[in-house]
Amino acid sequence: MNKNKNSGNELAVKEHLLSGQPITGLEAMIFFGVRTLTAAITRLRKDGWIVKTRRLPFAAVIKRINDYAVLKPPNNLPIREIQLTEYWLSK
């Protein structure tokens, strides 16, 4: 039996990263149904992939998500102050 219930979802995240696109936990959850991106990233690193990170404003992530879906945060949410971690694969 497969111990990793999200293997298909995590494979989609890996393919997304291999295509050269970055991803945040919010995007992984919305687009691929991966609830814990950090666990998927840890597995990629254990498999030998070089995964880079940086912090970026929540507003930038919302803009990127809104290219494919509609995400409207509450008006009182400080989207420019909140930071999310973005991951990408290094060559």
C-alpha cells in the first residue's frame, strides 16, 4: 500500500517545479491539493533536488493566483505585510 496519500498531488507539484515555475504553500493547496508543501519539499531535497527559497509579499502571490483563479482576500488583511515562502528548483 502507498504510504504517501498525496503522491499524485506531490508529483504535480514536482512537475510544476521542473517546468521552471516557483510555488508557495498557498498555490500548492489551491492548484494541486497539497496541504503541506514543506513535506513535499523535504522529500524533494532528500531525493537530491536543490530547492531554493525566498520570501515574497502575499499580494504578489495573490496576483499570480489570479492569473488562473479568483482569490479575493478580506479588505482588512494586510496583504503587503504578510510574507510567504516561495520555492523553486535550482539548476
